[in-house]
Amino acid sequence: MEDLEKRREVYGICGECNEPGTGKEWCQPCNAKRFKKNFKNWFSGNKKIDELIQQSQLNAVHYTKCLEWIPYENFKNVTYITRGGFSHIYSADWPGYIRYWDIENQNWKRTSEKVVLKILNKSFNAITDFLDEVKSHLEIYISNIIQCYGITQDPKTSNYVMILEYCENGNLNDYLNENYIDYGLKIDHLLQISRGILYIHNAGKVHRDLHPGNILFNNTPYISDFGMCKSAKNENKEKIYGILPYVAPEVIHDSKYTKAADIYSFGIIMNEFLSEIPPYNNTNHDKLLAMDIHEGLRPTISEDTPELLADLIIKCWDDKTENRPTAKELYQILNTWNREKYKKYSEIYSQIKNCENIRKKNKLKTKSKSSNAQTYTYKSNENKPRNRKSTCSTYYSRSIYYSRKTPVISANSLHSMASALSCQL
């Protein structure tokens, strides 16, 4: 009874059955009947996909929990964007996802949307992996997680395609390239990213591939790409996959992913977001770097990073997993700073103010120098130097080979051997 009253208060009354809604403008029992009646009118060509979509429609208590099978011809202006380790990414125009049932006109209310089409390579034959990624989106979705609207199929390759939320500002690096972001806003963005990680971990999962390319922006940040996401209880040692600078040392050592490995990745991302310099961008991303990371090498923290933030970064990438904060602790710390960042007598306010002054002085020094280095170009026409990437620096996910049989030697000795080894890409 209490649940019914609460739903009535929050979601109102369904205009058809006069019972409390189950979500905003959503009645699960009424919509389930509509979906079930329509099952006979579509078929994906794969029984497992049909079952997943049908179950999502029957059980959806809100529009974000509902998948659809969308014929590929419904998409217009399909445009190539980029590729990932196992996929190709396109944008497209689409009539829009289901929002609610329009009782007056007796049809689904939709809003025209630009979406992402994520075409997974060989997904026609690897249907289990494809469906696992779709399920992760359904199980974890909140405002800081990219929404999956449904599934379609590429008629040319027969590969299955995920229909995903489109982010206008691109990934984290694109966002930095196009905007000047002060520390106050950066703290807010980091808080939102940590919130997404918290929900992933609360769902009993580990993302396992967090890096700037998987942090997308549409004014606020979203975590994307759940292709590697698995249960936190999965203790199997597996092939290492990811972008080396963001892979935790314990993963490099024994191939075991835990929630703490996600926190490590967040620490590297946080440092990059604050300094605006990619990690190890003057270093080959090869076995030597993997060994150095395992031995304790970490990116440089910029001098204009507020001390409180620098201390948190160091905790996140600590060698010992038990010393790293949990996702909940991380969120709570950032939430406190986000509330206090504009309070003049708070420690975070004082540190931000001092570091913004250092940042401005560094910009003035940079403007007086000529450099061939890559730069971030802001809309405000201010430039901040960014060191040129090594020709062997790789910032997309891939398989990473690191033999535990390789003898562990000092970082100095390793670097002296570097010229004798080729870049392993």
C-alpha cells in the first residue's frame, strides 16, 4: 500500500487503468500489453535478440528500460565517426526513441534524435558478447551512463548494431580541445563521472576499460562502451585489453580486474583532465612502459593542480588496491568539494583560486614562446601547451601483452634497453 501511495504521489495516475504509474509518464502493465500485442509485427532474425528485447519491453517500468528492434532503413544521414577496438561508430538521424504512450492519438510519442550506431565487428557470430554489452546498458543506466535505445542490423555485413545516445561534444579529449574549463567546473564533471562508476559498481560490475575515449560529453559527462564490462565476481584471469596508460598495475601483473582497477583508471583520467596532458605521451606504449607502470611509474601531476585534488589522484593510483578509495568514498569526497568550491573560507576554494592564478601565469608565459608542440585550442582563443605524442603512443583500446615471466628490473635499466626494442603495436 505504501508503495502504491508513493508511486501515485511521484508518477501520478495512469489515464487508462487509473492505477499509479511506474515511471514518469509510464504505466508498466498497460505498456506491456501494447508491446506484447506488437510482437508478431517484428523479427530480428535471432531468437536471443528477440527474447532480450521482448523481456525489456514487458518489464520496463520507465522508458529508459525499454529496447526496440529498429529496421536499418529507418536511419538517415548515416555518417562515419571513428573506430574502436572491436567496432565502428557512425552517427545517424532517427525518428526517436519511445518516451510515452499518447492516449489521445493512440500511438507512441517520440522525439527526433541524432543517435550513434555502434557496429560490432563479427557480432553476427559473437552474439553472446554483443548481448552482454546491451544488458550492461540496461542494468546500469542512470543520467551519467550512455543510454541504449535498441538494436538494428547492418544489411551489408549482417553485423548487429547498438543504437546509442549521441553526445554532441565528443569524448573527453574533444571536450578539452574545444573549451576552456575552470577547476570549479572540472570538479563537477569529475563528480558526475565518479557517480557513473558508483552505479556500475553498485550493480556488481567492473567497467574494465575506462579511458578518455569512453568518457563522452553532452554538456555533462557520460560513461560509454560496456564491451568489457563484467561481473565484479568474475575472478578469471583473462587477456588484458585496454589503453595501457589507464590499465592498473595489478591487471598488468596478473590479468585480474577488480573494482579497484576502475578507480586506478579514474585517477589517471582525473590527472589528465586537470593537467590537460595525456599520460606518458612522450613514451612508447609497449612492454617497457607496462613494466615501468608495474614498478611504480605514474604520470606527472601538474604544478597548478590543487593539493586536495592531487592527493586524491595519488590515492586512486596507489600500488596497493586496498589503499584506493571505493567508488562511494570517491563520490562523497568530490561531492563535498563540489558543494564547498565557491565558499570563500573553504580549503578547496582557496586552493582553486591559487591554482587558477598559476594557470593564468603559465598561459602568459606560453604565449610569449614559439613551440611546435600540439596545443589545445579553446573557444576563448587561449592556448595551453600539450606535448607531442610519441609515434608509438596509442590511445585506443587494444590487446596488451605483458609476460609475467619477464624478469623485473629497475626502470633505469629498462629505459636503457628501449632503443633495442621496436614499438609493439
